[in-house]
Amino acid sequence: MKKLMIAISTASIIALSGCETFDAYTGESKTSNTAKGAGIGASIGLALAYVQNRDKSSADRKRAMLKGAGIGAIAGGGVGYYMDSQEAKLRKQLRSTGVSVERDGDNINLIMPSNITFESGGSNLSNSFYAVMDSVVLVVQEFDKTIIVTAGHTDSKGSDSYNQLLSERRATTVAGYLRHKGVVEARLETIGFGEAQPVADNATAEGRALNRRVEISLFPITE
């Protein structure tokens, strides 16, 4: 994991600007007209870098899994409209749940703070969050032409190794719930970033609460 984190550098994020989408069949990035000029945030950029920097054998397996599951690409130039429609439904379903919906170009990011998803220090979903996850499932099942990356993040309390494992467990738990509810496994990727990607100051309780999160990134499958 340490090697992976080094490989996914700041330079990679800059290179993966808002004009990039993920082609799940070739494992390569692709320019999208609707995303030109838009900047991708750090977290969603890292998730995108992760799926795009796999080795060839992993990319080939992903392509075969998607085809085997009957998951096709978004036709023609309809990527922007497809993701617009998905974003609108997600915002409607997740209103007042505490989950933030962010749009970066043709990609969508769902930010789930740990205070509504997990017990403190744990990796089991809170019972009260099942209904929220079911709302996510409804939308991603309807809009199935996306790769779904669940990424775990922690604050800086505790050791690097503990936080890394906790972030991975939480990402796996969220992906596992999606899989259990019928989301095709070929669409799912998981990664843990530990404490390496804070979005707020770890010196304050409020900042640490923001840093403890799981994010679900949705990337369109393009031709």
C-alpha cells in the first residue's frame, strides 16, 4: 500500500484534470466534452488515479468481468446527460441524510462522514445508515454504466498502520453492502488512504470528524 500511495502522486492528480473520464474497457483515460475545463478534487482524483494505474493484467480482468456481467458503455456523446440524471436522483434520494454529493466534471463523489456511517473506531455500518445505503443502491442500480470506487479515510489519531487498515476495512464494508444488495461486483473497486488525505485540520475535533469518512466515487464507463 505504501508503494501505491507513492505512485499516486500529486503530479498524477494534476494530470487527471476534469477533462478525464475512465474507459473501463481499455483501462485508459478519455477526454469528455462536458468535463473540459473542470477541476477534479483531490479525493476523487486519487480514486480515479487508482483505477487508471492498475497493471495491464488487472485492467484486462476488469474488462472481461464487465463484459461478462453485461455492463456496457454509455453510448455516443451522452455521458454528460447520463451523469446529470444520476446526480439529480442521488441528490433527491440523499437530501437531509448527511451525505454530500459532489460533481467533478463527468464524475460524482458521495462523501459519507464516519459519525453517520460507523461506530467510533469500528468498521461495521451503523444500523441507522442502512436506509441511506439502500437509497444509494437504488440509484447506482438504475445507472449501472459506472465504475464504483469506495475509498476509506481516517484522521491522524493512532498509528499509520492502524489507520491504513481501518480505512481499508471501512471501504470494504461499504462495497460489501453494495454487493450484498445486488450491485454487480465487476463495477466495484475499494481502496484505503488511511490518514494521508485530510480535508480539514487534524488539530481540531471538528477537523478530525471531517477527515474520518468514506467516499463513493462514480466514474462513467465510456466507449
